[in-house]
Amino acid sequence: MNRYSNQPILRTCNVCRKWFMAVAGSKYCSNGCHFRAHVLVADGCWCWTGSTNGIKNYGIFRMGRSGQKFYAHIFSYMLHKGVIPDKLQVLHRCDNPNCVKPSHLFLGTQDDNVKDMVGKGRHKYIAHLGEKNGNALLKTVDIIEIRRSTKTRRELAVQYGVTMRCIKAVRAKQNWKHVI
Ligand SMILES: [Zn+2]
Ligand SMILES: [Zn+2]
């Protein structure tokens, strides 16, 4: 039996469309492109469409074949801006844990993190959520409708043009907590 494949596989990357030599099953030319495949690029926040760590809503990126897991916002920071010095954390200017937009991320200490949260207070946090956030696809009336509706997650996702994950989050009140 021949231990060698006849030819390597040449594919175009699903994200950047460049040609690359693919190992079996890979659709992306790099970990960076694999990452970008899960990002909804927008004028406002860039939402992470991959998995999250549940209620806190931080994006989780599983890299490569080993499936090593990283926080998506930290991965994004390193991908676009470079290394994170010791003892510093990647924080969000926008208070949206799910956001991975490089310009919304900055470095700070644990102390800064606490001060930042206290300084911003609950009021500003609420103002940022929902319709006032430029990235929001759903309006307050939609949220109320989704929570009342007896339709399935899939039906609602199609109707509103959002992901099923998003519908689930709305119903579980992970997002739009300020809407009853
Ligand atoms: Zn690529
Ligand atoms: Zn953001």
C-alpha cells in the first residue's frame, strides 16, 4: 500500500479566498482566517458568532485540530495588535463581552477592570445595549415578540434574520436584560 498521497490538496480559503495547501478537511488557510469566519464584522461591535462561555457571553475560539480553546477577545487582540504583556488583561471599551473588534479592546490591570466597571455604572451599560448599539439587528418590539412567541428557535431565526444562538440568548435573557 502506498503510504503517500498522490497530490496535496489545493483549496481556496473560505475567508480570504487565497489558495493554500490544505490538510484534510481544513477550509481556512490560517488560524487567523478560521477565527475571522466566526466574526460578524460591523460598524459597531464585531459580534462573535461561535460558541460562548454561557451566561457571561465571552466568545470562545477552538483553534486548529487540537481544539485548544481561547477567549475570542484575547485571540482577536493578539491577532490584530500583538502580544499581551504580563499581568495585563484585555478589556472592553464597549462593555460587550461578546465583541472582538480590535478598536474596542484595550489593555489594563485587574484594578482598571474593577474601576472601569464601577465608573461606567449600570446606567451607561444599559444605554449601550439594545437598539442604541449600532450593531443591533433586533428592536425592542422584536425582543418582546420573540419572548412571547410560541414559534421554534429556527422559525424565529429565519423570520428575524439572526442566528438561533441569538434567539436562545434573547429568550434566556442573556441579552436585552433591560427589556421585560
Ligand atoms: Zn485565508
Ligand atoms: Zn465592541
